[in-house]
Amino acid sequence: MKAAEKWTLISNGMDYSNLKNRVVYEAASQLDMEYCTDCEYVNLYVSGSYQGLYLLTGRISGNGGVVDFDYDLDVENRMLNSDVITDSSLPDPVIVDEGTLSEEKYYDLKYEPADITGDYLMEFVQYGIPQAYNPDSTWFLTDRMMVKMKSPKIASEMELHYAEDYVRKAEDAVFGEGDYRDVIDTDSWAMVYLFMDFFGYQDDSAGSLYFYKKRNDPLLYCGPIWDYDKSMTDNFYDEEPFPYYGRAFFDVVYGENDRYQLWHARLNEYPEFHERVMEHYRDELEPVMDTILDEKVPEWINETASSVRMDEVRWNRGEGFEAGRAREVETWLHQRKELFDSVWIRGEESPYAGNIY
């Protein structure tokens, strides 16, 4: 695995197949997507007691995580403000316009780096989530999204406003006020769109969707890929299984007000962007998925067979429950790939009009 100082143990509590994140991270790794995490299955024991089958991954963060920026503003902020930023204390936060669509949070730092053009790691999240679940994080709102700062996590007022102005400019361009290609990296946004579409991503671009800006680079990049436990066979909003011919939820405009249309959905309306998505599939993801389905998935299922049985016993799920879910995901992926191949490679008309392009 790649070197990292921060790690995450994923319980797969929302993915009984234990396959979804493994498949997605393997695909990202084979495609050399920047800052992608790799992973390994582990059996977790605590004080000699078996706690289940987990997926060990590098954490999506800067400063010791898998996003190894060349210039870490958190490190710079800590060095310049070491009297108030310590392992046990933080400076006073400032929350502006709390409870409004202009709400933002930053930290009152006396000293700031001379260069604040990057690097920034950010995450699109649902309104209200950062304050409730991440009280130490900083954030701002655009006209459509809430953005949580992942690096620098302890962002100053100037850093927050620099990032906010940049993201707002990009959002305006995505929605027609300028050329989006001047402010976002088309290749990375199209590839992440493809992953969300192909794998049936269920989070509506409103959680676990990361993007970043590098120092002295004018573009926003999308990634790294993260958190696909609710994808493929599972329907996040319904007890019915998500069909292999289904259209990902993030691509839907909610209600009559297009304020609820999300960035990727709008981007895919541009013909040249959609064409890039299809090129990514034909030239890159399709051959990778051939390898994953023919070699990796059977290998992982066989490799974890005894661990899966132990996990079933540990969580009282019944013999064959998780193994059955793994076979469902394997079948779904074969069907999904055949559908995409038929429409985007062989040029056939989709038998499920309105569900896939």
C-alpha cells in the first residue's frame, strides 16, 4: 500500500458484499487517478476479540493522508500560529451569518502564509452537516452547495475567502457565466462523473465528493474517489434494489428550481464534456473493468471466503448472506458493463430509454 500516516478502517456496514469500495478503488488505482487511495482487506481483532472484516485504506486528507500536497497550508498555519494552534487547542472560530445562505466559518489567525493560492482540498456536502458532525472544520456556502475545507482544515479568513471566491467563480462558469474549461480540469471532472454514473453512485454529489486546487494552478480538479458503499445494487432512497440500467441520482434536477441541479449534472449537458466522459469509458475504464471482473473480483471473493464467514457469524447475518451479496454485485457489474458497452462502444440504442445515454 502507499505510504500514509493517517488510515481509515471501513466496516462496510452499508455494503454487505464487501466488494463495492474495493472495486472502485482498484479501478481508480489502475487508471492512476491522482491521490487515489489503495486498500487491503483485514480481519480486525481488539484485545483478542474478533470484530469483523474491514477494508483498510489511506485517509482522504492532507497532512499525513493520501492527498500529499506539495504545499500544506495547515502545516504553514500551525508553524506561524504555534501559540494558539496546538495538539490540544485551537484559536477561536468565527461563524458569519449563521443560519443563512451566506454562512461561513473560519479561524481567527494572527499570521498567514505569504502564498495562499493553494493547496486546497475541499468536499461538497449537504447543508447543515459540517456544524453538526465536524465542529472543528471550516466551510462556506455557494449558491448551490456547502463546501467543507479538508485542507487547510484550520483555515484563516483570507484562505477561506480565497477558496470561496475561486469555487464561486467555477460554479458560475459551470452554469453558463463564462467557459467552465477556463476554471476546471475537464479530464478529472469527466472521469469522476463516469465513476458516479457507471457505478450507480447514490450520494447526489452532496457528500464524499472531493475536489482540489493546487498552488499556482488556475484549475479546480475533481477527486479523489471515495465512499462507494452505497452504490451499484443498493438504492439509497428506496428498499428496492438499484437496477443495472438505472440512472444515477446525482444527474437529476430536483423540482422546478434549477438551483438544486448539481455541478456534474450541469456539466454533462455540455456536448464536449459528455463526449469526454464516453471517451474515458471506451479508452480507459472499459478495459480496466474487464480485468477487474475477469481476475480481481473472483480473486477477492475466494481470498475473503473464510473471513466473510467469520464476519457473518460476528454480526449474526446467517451463513451465505454476505457471499450472496457479493455475487449480486458481481452480476450487476457484468450487466452494467454490457449495457455501457452496447450503447457507448457498439452504438446500439439503449433498451431502457431515459435511463442511460
